[in-house]
Amino acid sequence: MENLKNHNLVDVNYKEIIFEKRACLDHDGRPVKDLYNAWIVLNNPKQFNSYTTQAVKEIILAFGAASNDRSVVAVVFTSVGDKAFCTGGNTKEYAEYYSGNPQEYSQYMRLFNDMVSAILKCEKPVICRVNGMRIGGGQEIGMACDFSIASDMARFGQAGPKHGSAPIGGATDFLPLFIGVERAMVSLTLCDPWSAHQAYYYGVISEIVPVLKHNGNFISNPMVVTDRIIDEFGRIVFGIPKTGDALKAAKEIIAASEVDLSLLDLAVNKLIAKLLNTFPNCTNKTISEVRKFKLEHWDKNKESSREWLALNMMTEAKAGFRAFNDGPKENREVDFIKLRQLLANGYEWNEELHRTISPQYQKINS
């Protein structure tokens, strides 16, 4: 039809992400005429595809464009490379610009909230193609998606309480819906990462595929136990990291292997081919109804969470992000015990306290 209206707010020249349309494939892998998938690709591999302020703005507009495009069947949200889907906000930007500036961070967090909401209101199915680590804010925007298909070398989890923040950009809203309150509590407070096998076992992702090729054949992640076993406490465990000689042998296998994401792409395209063969409006209505469970919590909490996170930039976030950004490579966390001791004795949050607990001031501490 001619003279169709353009409902996008603006035309965008993407600088920090990649936005492209790729031909939609049928069940036989053949391109379908006039139908496409929108790929929204984070493009900051040197910093593990963390998102800057500019990238957040572009992601919001990209999801709007994909949602409005009549020829788009589904959205694939992913990133460049094979190390990380996303590790959250850009800690360099956090440490050097936002820490100590709650009024600035408040405005940034409004953009972040809009990014999560843009995913949740997209009028197309959204698939998170997890090509590597999905940590922190990366886990939050990943859980906002409708489906997640992951490399079995990926890792999942939160980092907030270890680096001066709280995982209230969606994780505390979404994760209990996936795995229940108690298991979510463990993940969100202790920040122990999961393997892709654990994330699949817990129901956080839809599918995992091997991406490591050894001697020309795909193999499962050799770093983890891929069979369910009974541990010393009688618990069923799955996907736990190997240790000792088994871990050493696994690292040798990885060093002799190559990463090939072709099966990941195949799995994504197979899922979309199934979606292609459904009524579009019925599918969108179904998705929007399921999203309500996330939106119920997200819309209720996002503004108060934003305000708290902004004020936290004066205290723990300021210390945590600067420690991660400026601390030595082998130690990027504050001295948590010293911090608790100082606070128990009534010390105020000032520059002296920051210097006392921060790894970048080790000489002063000694």
C-alpha cells in the first residue's frame, strides 16, 4: 500500500549499537519474501558490551522502530562477539561521571527504565540471543525479553551488592517469577553466577546450544558438569563448575577449540520460523498477556527504584563503581568488612571513608 504513515518518533543514525533487518527464514531455512527480523546488536565488545548513556537511547529508539515496522516478524536482541551479551551499565561512565552525581544518575535511570519498558511494550516477539555473559543490568534487560536462547558457554547472574548497587532495574521484579522467591534471593544477594546449564535448569532461558568446536565437532561446555549429580549434601546439582584436575583439563580443551555461533543462530531462526507460522495478532496478544506478570511488578517499582539508585550514587555506588573502575585488576571490590566496621562505629560517608575501604588506595590503607 502507498502512503503508509511512519510512526517512529525520529530517524536515527545509530552509533553505539547496530540495527539491521535480516530476512526471515522459513522452516527449511529459506528467506521469506518481504518479511524480516530486526536485529538490535550491542556493539561495545571491548567493555563486554556494557551500555553507555548513548547506547541506551539508541536501544529505546531501535525497539520503537522494530515495533512499528510492519515487515518485521520478531526482534533479536544480541551483541557483537562471543564473550558477553551484556554486563550492564558502563562502569567507566558510572565511575567517572555519575558517581557522586545523583541528579545526573536519576536522569540516566529514567532512560534505563524507558529501555526496559521499550522491550516490554514491543509489538513483536523479542528473543535474547545470549552469545556470552549476561550479568547485572545485562541480565535485567535479558529477562525483559520474551525468549532467551543461549550459548552454553554463557554465564548469568547479578553483581549489584558486590559493586555498590541493588539489582532493582528489573531483576528483583522478574527473577522471582522465573525461579521462585528463595532461589531468587540467593542469586540477587550473593551474586554467584550460573552456568547456562543452570540457567536452563532453573527456567530462566528457553534453550541452550553448544558453541565450542573441538577437532571439528561441537562439544558441550567442558567447564561444567552437564549431567545431574548428587552432591555431598544429597542435593541434585546440574551445570556446576568443575574443579581441580577436571577444571585444568577443561581449560586445555577450550584452548584447543574454536567458538562457532552457527548453532545459536540456527536455534534463533528455528524459533522465529515457528512464530512465523502463527496468527500475528493472536501471538502478540498472547505475549502481551504473559508480559503482564513482569509489568505488574516493573511498573509498580521502577520510579521508586530509580530514585533510590540515584541517591545511592552518593554512598555505596560511588565506592563500588570507582573501586571496580580504578582498582587493581586482581581486586576490584571494596573492603566490605572494614566498611561494616566503620559504619558500626558511626562513621559518616565521606572521602576519608571511601579512601579507607577502596582497593585503589591500598597504600593508604596499609
